[in-house]
Amino acid sequence: MTIFVKNGELEICSRRLLLFPDPENTYWKIAQDLSLLAKLKAAGEKYAIQGELSGEGIQKNILKIHGQKLFVFNIYDFMLGEYLKWEAVKQICVDWGLETTPEVYKNFFLPKTVGEVVTMATRKSVINPEAWAEGLVFRPLKERFDPDLGRLSFKAVNPEFLLKYGEE
């Protein structure tokens, strides 16, 4: 989900759609519960928060989360025209009482082969060790862009997750 303020109004998007305000919609409920309109307005309407919405009633709730939770993984700064560094994202989340996606590895060198990356991603969840993790997202410590690929970031999907929870 992506959340931002435009012209004083809260805007919420699912992965592909701008969602109309609806007090019964899970996206709008979580934004209300986390007071995101007030927090984003207080920050000068300059941020867009991106996160994973998880929990009861969402994609089979594989992680067995009670209620719904937003796990923030990006904050985009409209004024700077760039994503904030991870340390800044974590600090804003602490200040605003938001959770971030869990950090699994930090300050390491990317393995040389796809097989090694997939082996790293084949793991149980940090949130619920009884469930398979969906995978791992890899990003450089310093934001980098490639002229052809764009922002450098990729996800290695856990094959065990696909086998157990994949589409049937």
C-alpha cells in the first residue's frame, strides 16, 4: 500500500489502484488507526509511505497476524524527488509509531550466484518462525540507480513459500 497527502486529502493506493475513501476498506481503516493523515500533514505533505499490509483477511494471513498491520519498507520524499535512506525511514517510523519490515541481513556482500541468493531467501519468517518467508528484498546501503534498470533493488522469492502457499 502507498499512502500520501495531496491538496490536504489522504490518498491511498493498493498495488495497482487508487482507492476511493471507504471507512469499511482495510487500507483506509489502517491509515485511520495509525493517524497517517495527521502525521503526513505535519511533515508538510512531502512524504509517500509504502508498506506491506498484512494480517487477518489479507492473502490468507499466512503469518497468522492478529488484526492488520502495516510494515513500512519505503518512504519517498516528493521535495527531494527520491527515496529516503533506510536509516531515515526507520527513524520516521520510530517517531510516528510505525513498524518497518524486518531487517534480516545488514552490511554484507551480495553473493556471486543466483543459487546462493535463493539459498539465503529459503528461510522461515522473522515475524512468525512457523511460516515460510515470502523471500528477501535486497538493496544497497546507499541508494543507487541504473540508467536501464532504475532503482537498484530486487526480491529473491523463497521456493518453499511458492510450493506451500503459491497459486493452485
